[in-house]
Amino acid sequence: MKKLLFWGLIFVAAWQWFGPEEIVVLGPGVKVTEIPIQKVDSRAESFRFKDYQITPLASFKIKAKVLSKTNYSLGREADLSPTDLALGWQNMSDESVLENIEISQSGRWYRWNVQEFPIPRKAIETQSANMHMIPANDMVEEMIDRVKQGQIIELSGYLIRVDADDGWRWQSSLTREDTGAHACELVYVDSIQVIN
């Protein structure tokens, strides 16, 4: 009996650690009406962070629904950004729209697929984005770790360019209008909170 209980506890622990994450369901309706706010800040100065030079390109604030979340541990990018969040706002925060869109993430990309468009293609492209999260400190990293798919979050920080001493560079998109390669936002996150 003790053996059975032991293996049962092991199974439960493994399921909690490796099993599918909880998805938060908020129901139909637009949950975020605001668009992301971005402003060029000429006073922002470059700074060192984890052996990289960080150059703020614009201050950034967003309230959005978490469409998908993926953690990464391999590659140079993962040293800085262990988590990508696919975020949606306006129509892309409405679960009656999202239930008709298949969303996935892999290889630092966010992908979507539809059988029929529930909203115009341009709305999907401009009201959602994949964002590489660079936590400014351990507390922010812990908050990002706790974020669940489906939640409404609000975060602020900077869209940035990262430069390494050996010439490697990683730079954020500065528009929500682009798609494909180099369209992701690279966000140095100062603060993040779950709204719902």
C-alpha cells in the first residue's frame, strides 16, 4: 500500500510539473480595448545587463490577453529571454474570436491558423504579437513564470536592442503592423501584473 501511495504521489508531482498548464477562461467579449502604448524616450540611456549592452528604443506599455506562453532554455536568446508570450488585444482578446483560431508557438515564433476568418486577417496580424520577455530582475521573472494562458496582464518596460561584445545583435520590432521574421517585440520588462 505504501508503494502504491508513493508512486501515486510521484505521478501527481510529475503531472503538476510536466503536465499541461492551466488555461484561464474569461468568456466571450473583448477584454482589452486599449492598444499598446509606445513612446520614443530620448533620455533613456544604454546599460549593461548580463554581459550585454541594452539600448532602449522606446518605452512600452501593454495590456493584453495571453494567447500562448512558451518557455525556452536553449540558445543564446534564452539566456536573456526565457519566455515568449503571444499577446492579443482588441478583437484578439475576445474568446468568441479566439475559439476559431488555432494558435501555437515554437522556435521563438507565434503561429496562427484558421479554417474561416472570424475577423479580417489584418486584425489578427495587428491585434496580436509574439513578445520575447526579458525580465529586469528576479521578481519580474517569477511573475512571468506565474502567468497563465488566458489571463489578462499589464506590463511595462522598454522595446530594446541587445548588443554582445562579439557583434551579436537582437533587436525589437517597433511596430505592430509587421509580420514574419523580425516582427517580434523584444521587451525589457520592468513590471508585470495579472489584471483578472
